Amino acid sequence: MCSEEPTASGLAADPPPGLEYHPQLLTARDEAGLLARIDGADSPWLDDLSRRVQHFGFKYDYSNRRLDESARIGPLPVWLTQLARRVRMAASQEAKCVLDAQRPFEQAIVNEYEQGQGIAPHVDRGCFGPVVATVSLGSAINMDFRCDTTGAGYVQRLEPRSLLLLFGNARSMWRHGIAKRRTDIWDSQKITRDRRVSVTFRTVTMPDIEGG
Ligand SMILES: O=C(O)CCC(=O)C(=O)O
């Protein structure tokens, strides 16, 4: 069960258990360096979805929503390994305990959201491990959460240079998504979105990899 009960507005007052938000993972200089790397010649964009993406480590197949060994691209590049290390260092003890029992982050997806783009509400598939970590670059954005069992909702504002960790109920019982719109309401203000880029790290738990 999702432990958060909805308020009259349908939004839970507290974040889903297992949602961990770190507003300042990176400096503005780190952010600029990462965006230059992502937009550089060594990181080609794929445009087979409504938004552009880059896959590292494993190429996730959005049509059958599975991973197998044939999807392996290779190790994460050094710049992503360094970012993954910072993510681990920032994680709470609770998240670290879950992460430490896992393989290292072996997969990263970079998502680009131009104004008006989003991502449909979803729960990350079981081929990925119990902690999903997203670093935000560029524009701030509202991420919407919805608990399948109680219907409770929650909105997390994702600021640039922040880190979002999802584990526990937040990872497995709540859908997360980004509405396709040009503006968000936050603190009672209408805020125009700009280009946002996110880097999401996952561990991979598919059985053929677990078995070595
Ligand atoms: O861009 C984000 O913050 C979330 C990305 C995401 O949920 C995904 O790639 O599955």
C-alpha cells in the first residue's frame, strides 16, 4: 500500500516514502560542463521518441520495455562514472544501504525536454534495480507523482543541478511523469519552462546478468 493518504486537493502533503530530493548536487560550472559534454560530438542524440534521448551502458528498448544482454553498449564513459559517484556520495544512509546491496549504476539515459515536452507517467521496469537517480540540468520543471493504490498525488519541483532519488514505495508504487506543457504552477506562480536535460542512472537486475 502507499502510505500517503490524499488531502482534499488530491495531493499528499508529504513526499512518497523513498523520494529523496537534494536541491544542490552540482555547481553552475559542473552543470555547464555536463551540458557541453551532452551536446558534444561524442554524445549523439536519438530522435525516435517525441523527445530526444541518449543511452549509455545499455540501450533500453521502449517498444518491448525490456533489457537483455544484447542491449549492452559497454561501460559508462568516465564523465558519467564521475557523476554517478557524486550521486552515491549524496545519497542518504537509507538509500546507500539499498544501493550498496546492488551492482553499480550501469545504465544512464539522458532525456531532453524542449518547452512543451514531457514523459508519460510510469513506474520504472523491474529489469532496473531498486534505486533510480536523476540529475537535473537546465530549466526547472514539476514532476508529478501518483500512487496507484490510493490515488494520492504529489508534485516535486526539480530545480537545475538537483538530484532526485526514488526507492522503496516512491520507486515501485508511485508513477512519476512530466506533463507536456509550456508552463508550471509553483508557489502560486505560473513559470515558463525552458530546455531541461536530465541524466537518470539505474542499476540493472535482469536475471541473465545477475547469474553472471
Ligand atoms: O527526466 C526525468 O526527470 C525523468 C526521466 C524518467 O523518468 C525516465 O527516463 O524514465
